[in-house]
Amino acid sequence: MAEKTVGKPIKRTEDPRLIQGLAHYVDDIRLPDTLHAVFLRSIYAHARIKSIDTTAAQKLPGVVAVYTGKDVAKIGPVPCAAALPDLKVPDHRALASTKVYFVGHPVAVVVAESKSAARDAVDLIEVDYQELPVALDEEKAADAKSPVIHEQFGTNVAYKLTAGEGDIEAALKSADQVIKQRILHKRLAPIAMETRGVLARYYPGEQELTLWTSTQIPHLCRTQVAIMLGMPENKLRLITPEVGGGFGSKLNVYAEEALMGWISMQLNRPVKWIEGRRENMQATIHGRGQTGYIEIGFKKDGTLTGLRYNVFADMGSYFQLLTPAIPTLTGLMLSGCYKIPAIQINVTGVFTNKMSTDAYRGAGRPEATYVVERALDLVAAELKKDPVEVRRKNFPQPNEFPFKTATGLFYDSGNYQGALDKALKMADYTKLRQDQQTARKEGRLMGIGVSTYVEICALGPSAAMPAGGWESATVRVEPTGKVTVLTGASPHGQGEETSFAQIAADELGVGVNDVTVIHGDTAIVQYGIGTFGSRGLAVGGTAVYLAIQKLKDKAGKIAAHLLQVDASTISFAEGKFTSSAAAGKQITIQEVTLAAHVAKSLPEDMEPGLAATSFFEPKNFTFPFGTHIAVVEINKETGEIDFQRYVAVDDCGKQINPMLVEGQIHGGIVQSMGQALYEEVVYDDQGQLITGTLMDYALPKAIMIPHLELGSTETPSPVNPLGAKGVGEAGTIGATPAIVSAIVDALAPYGVRHLDMPLKPEVLWQIINKKSAGAA
Amino acid sequence: MKKTISVTVNGVTHQNEIEPRLLLVQYIRDVLNLTGTHVGCETSLCGACTVMVDGQAVKSCTMLAAQADGSTVTTIEGLAQGGELHPVQSGFWEHHGLQCGYCTPGMIMASAQILQRNPDPTDEEIRHGLEGNLCRCTGYQNIVQAVQCAAKKMKSKSVAR
Ligand code: FES
Ligand code: FES
């Protein structure tokens, strides 16, 4: 009998191929006769295309075809799934034809026998552009005087939206005090280490197209690409081989995916496009990009009365799959883990001459958490109270769950005090504050930042999702007793091959290595939604669990039949069926499986085989939470930050594999550190992308990161039978405010109450030196 | 103008006619079809393409294949010996030093080099040693642990000898 594995940190089953260089990402798939595609992209942020001359490019040896916007006009628009009232949706085509809207906008594509020939040919294409004035800043672009990007709309405002409950005016009026703060969430680049890539192969005889693409959503992508190409969806097979990271950037449908399919159909040859890193910085979605205004009302004792957030959200020039929907997630999470009687968000979505924004790890929720946590710190500073005290004052109590927020959500379960207390204890908070007193006396700049966060995960109930929020699984027991799991969730580093196998193994009483998890091939796996929004395990894993319950139900009936007892007397444990009516008799799942397949003796009217499918529809989101504490010291001479401690206590409900949970939190926190300290997509005032390489866009490196001390509490979710909440984005959501808070706290002696990210040494140095010069 | 080179990769000697502008990483991936070595930036910044050339960790996107003429190259595919994982590989497996796995071959090669030079590194030294390698998934902490674990394994092995 196999040992139980759920809850244990078992090693990943996907790793042997990955650590030996034997895995296959898109670019590792080699088909004979493959052509290579390279794009010509706009060098201007906003320009009219007067003419394109491809003659020289076409003549270059090795070049097979060159396509421009007018050649591909039959390909349908790049989809946006977000539906908002009065949304202005630009016609987003695979290639630009009359105008370009951002640096990196694809203008032409060269297809050649080799990548180098295609690259050389791209340089020979001549485009005559007429430069146009640009609109770049989301706040200024919303102004009536701004140059307009999509002329047909007469404005850059894509939509306006107000959400929230409670009488915000009255709530702010009833406050003893209201604090206002402008707050920036800079644009970030997701930077999956594997860039995007597509390989397409058309089979003219079968009239079938196969696309290998690096995506988080194979099925949704197949549906959308089939629509774009006007081909039957069941003639399109989409395969996601190994995916080298996504972080939301591959939760999308990109023009290049449809284009490669189309080109392969034109030329009857396989064609491959692998995105370069510079292209990735220019033309893969960015995240965040909000300029907001906070108003928070509170009583003298720290009780919050209301929160208003007026925000200009940078859309970029086009919509990708979810672009305009991201700020709505910000609105949903504005209550944080606090009781705020009235909340209002006013979103102005604005077109700018930049790449589209969309879901980047956290997707609108880090913005919300950052807003709320910064606001709480401002309240604490104003009242001269400990920031922890102000948070505690406004927490809902554990017995108040499900907790209804003024943003219309029901938080499933929570114990915010529990996570906070544990984190304070781990960090020895009281002692830290004493140390800080000493440090200040000695003239050292030590700061402590605390963030208590809640996030919305396991996306989600279909009613609240643009294109279905359920997930599917099929579980089969093969005649030899091996178990095959087909999941619609398509992981890209999360380790679902292992965690789903753990669930299946424990439920069926087999070993983890007896289970194979298959994902990411639309010809094999039933329809699914994908991996994003911290949903893989909580929704996809639950589908696996539920499929197994169905399967066991059938297997139990077969067992009863074979044991000649009534099915109601059957129970299953450790891989064996026993009956309360037949002591001592038992039959293993393997024996039942064989009987189900040879089908010589089955209960009357029962179908042979042993497989079951579940489409799990969650009734609610889940709401993981936690407390992060950052302790920093700032070097006065250089403005550099030294992390003295980083403590995180996260509660993601039941953990299937704690090692994978920790890994997700580590990665999330470090991405947060990137956002807080280093990362920022910068366009200059002409809309040129300044951060176009990894030299200019500062990703955190190992040496920049402190040792992270993790703890956890476990408050199961009532939303799914696993009790799991999801953890993929927690770190990215909880950490940013803690880090910024610590730095602001360190600089409190200089009168600093808020700073905008990224907090580069230069920024801090200037504060320290300007103020001390003033003091001197 | 093609050039003929001879390179020993993972113990096998190859002779190929190549274009002078061919990068070592392209030679490894596209000519020899060893696709375990990855490309993350092509500009010498991410380390995904790290291989060993004559015992030195090298970013193979910054070297021409022609420059490797006469050299001995080890790629990730050649690291395990006789079916046994290299201690760094098993360290990464045991300590969850990888998620999507894309940076992993380069990380493992760079880590092997760190331990070759310093069999008993501090965490800080490991983090310094990995300065040329980017990982977007793991947050590096488990990679540091993986390398420490490998260091222990290698030490106990050499003591046993
Ligand atoms: S691909 Fe060579 S360093 Fe990035
Ligand atoms: S494991 Fe994904 S980049 Fe390192």
C-alpha cells in the first residue's frame, strides 16, 4: 500500500527531464522543412504608414514570403474577452496597415528558409512613416487636449467605470479626518525567461492545423485562434509543450499565434517564430500601469469609515485578452482585510502609445493591496499609532466569515489575527521596534514595514469570469492499474504534474509514480480553462478530486458485484474495496479495473471501462491571506537598502505539497522586491522604449535578495473539498507594500510618509541628502 | 565562406562546416540538436545558455562556434555520468531549485562551476557566483539551498574516496 503524500513535500515528478536538459519547449521542437519567421516592428510610437516596400526583401536568397497588413486582412481581430459597458474596442489586427500605435507594433513578417535570412530580409523592408504626436501618460492622455490615438473614438478614454457599495460621500464626511494621496503603480514587464514562441504545421490532406505555442491557456487560445482564422475549431490542435514561465504574460491570445497558423496554411510548410528578448520587452503584455488618487476617511481611534480610489489605468494602444478588465479586479479588492463600510472606485481606462497592459502576476490585486496598505500606513502615521494596531483595529473577526465587503465580495474564511500574530512573533516585533529606537538614536536609518493582505484566488465562479471559471479533469485507470489524469489546467512551472498526482495517488491508493498527468494538448485533453489567477490547484485540482469520486463510485459498484454484496456495504481505503457484509473479503482497485476492462462480469446495464470526467464550477472565489514583515536599513552614503529580515506568514488553506507552496511564495516575494526596488518599464517622451533589454530592465538577481523566513497558518477554504485556496500570486501581492512601508518607515525622521516605486538608491539618497543639507 | 570546426561535446567529437557568424549556442542547439541549453536573451545577460568550455562556465550566446574549435564542451545533457545525476542536479531536484525549468540548465552549469572553484561556499558566495544567471520563478532561495546540498554531497563523496 502506497504511503499518503498529500501534505508532504515530495519531490517533483517533472524535474528529471528538466534538470537533464531533456524537456521540450517550443523552440526545442524540430520539424523537417521548417521555415522561420521574423517580424518587422514599428520604430515609432505613433505614425501613419505612407508606404511599405518589400521588393528588396523578397528578392533576398532564402526568403519565401513577406507579408504586410493588407495581405493578412482576412485574419480576424485579436480578441478581448472583457465586456464592460460602453467600452471602446479598437480593431486590433495581426499586422498594422495604416497606422502604428506603439514601438514594437508588428508591421510586416518575413518567412525564410533560415532565421538569419529572415533577419537580413527584415532590414531590407522600407517603410515610409509620417510621425504623429504621441500620448503616453495615462493621466495626460485622458485630457481633451491630448493627441488622440484611435481617431474614430475622438478621445483616448476607453471607458469609465464606477464600482463599490455604501454612501462614500457620507462615509468620508462622517470621518474625523480624511487623508488624500496620489499613488503610482509603474508599468512592469513580466519577463518569463522563455520568451513567447509558436510553431505551426498545416496538414493539407487532413486540413488540420497544429500549433505549438507557449501559453497558459491552450483551449481558450485554440478557440480564439480558430475564430481568427475562420477555421473549424476541431481542425485546430493546440499543444503547449514545456512552458518556461508565464506570470500572466502567456494568459493571452497574440497576433503571432494566429499569423503563424495562417502562414503555414498559405505555404503548406511548418513555420516557426521565436520571440527575441527585445521583442518580448516591446510586444508581450506589460502589467500594472495605474496613476491613482486615494481618499481614506477614519475616526480618531483608527476606525476606517470609507475609501475612495480614483484611478487612471494605462491600457496601452490596444486591448489584449483582458486589458480593460484588470482595474476591475483592483476595485474588487479595495477592502483589503479590513472592515470599510463604504468603498468607491472610479476607473478611467486610457489608451496610450505603448504596448497593452494585461494580467501580470496578481493582475489588479497587487494594486489594490498596495493602495489599502499604503492608506493604512498613512492613517497610522497621522494618528501616531503603531501600524499594526491600526490594522488590528479594522480586521473582521474569525467568526464574521463569510465576510461581506463593500466591494460586493464574500470572503470565504480567514483568521487575519492569527497570521499577524504568528508573523509578529517570528519577527520579534516588539524587539524590532526597540532596536529601531536605538538605531535612530545612533543616526541609522532602520525601518520596519508590515503588510496584512488578503487576495482573491481560485478564479473563479463562471458568472464572474469573462470566459468560464470552471476547470476540467478526466481520470482513467488503465487496464494495468496505472492512472492517467487529463487536466484542463495547463501549468508552466507550478508543479501540477506532481500535486495533481499526489491527489490522485492518495485518493486511489496508488503511488505517485503510478500516476501520469497530461495537460496542454487540445487533441488529448477535454476542454479546460488554464492556469492563472492562482486557480490551478484549487479549481483544477478539485476537478481531479471530483472525477476520482465519480470513478470510485463506479468502481465500488463493480467491487460489490464481484464480492457479491450490496453496493451500499462497500467502502474503499488504501487501494482496496471491502464490504461490511463480507468480513475478510476484499478486492483491489487494480482487480476492479481489470474487471471493468475485460467486461466479462459487470453489474447489469453498467458500461465497461473505468474513467470519469468532472467539470468543477466553484461557487465562490477563495481568499488567501497573510502578513509580511520587512526590516531594512538604508545606507546613508549610498541610498542602498539592506534587508535585515524578511518574514512572511501566508495562509493558502490546505497545502497539498508544502515545498511547492514555499517555492511559489519565494518567487512571488522576489518579483515583489523587483517591483518595489528596481523594475519599471520606461518609455521616453517620444514613446521609445528605454528599457528594451535585460540590461536596462533590472530583474532581481540572487545577490540582491535576502534570505526569506516563511511561516504559515492553515485556514481551510469551504469553497472546495480540498480546502485549498491558491498561492501563485500571494507573494507578489503581500510583499510590495511591506517593503515600501519599511523604507518609508526608515525615512520617517525626514518627514517622509509615502514614496512611489521603484525605490532606487538614487531616490533615497536624494531624500537623505537634501534633507540633511537643509537641516545643516 | 564556411569554416570547418572540430568540437568535442559531451565526449563525442563533431566536425562541422559552419558559417563564421554562428554562435556557439546555435551550434549546440541547431547543428548538434542538443536543445537542453536555452536562450533567454541572446545578449549575455541571463545565463540560460551557460555551458562548460574546457572546464570554464561560458555563456554560449557570447561565443562564436568558430572560437570553440578544438575545445571540449559539456552541456546539461552531458552532466549526469553513467546514469547518475550530478550532485548539483540532484540538489536542484531535492530542494525544489526549479519551477518552469527554463533557467535551470544554465543555473546548474553555473552552480557546478561555483563548487568547482569553491567546494565550501557560503550562501553569500553562492549568490555572488550566480550573478550572471537570472531566474524569474524561484526567487533564488531554493537554488542556494540546492547548491549547498550539492556541496555536501560532493564533500562526502570525496571523503569516501
Ligand atoms: S542567452 Fe546567453 S546569456 Fe542569455
Ligand atoms: S525556474 Fe523558471 S526561470 Fe528559473
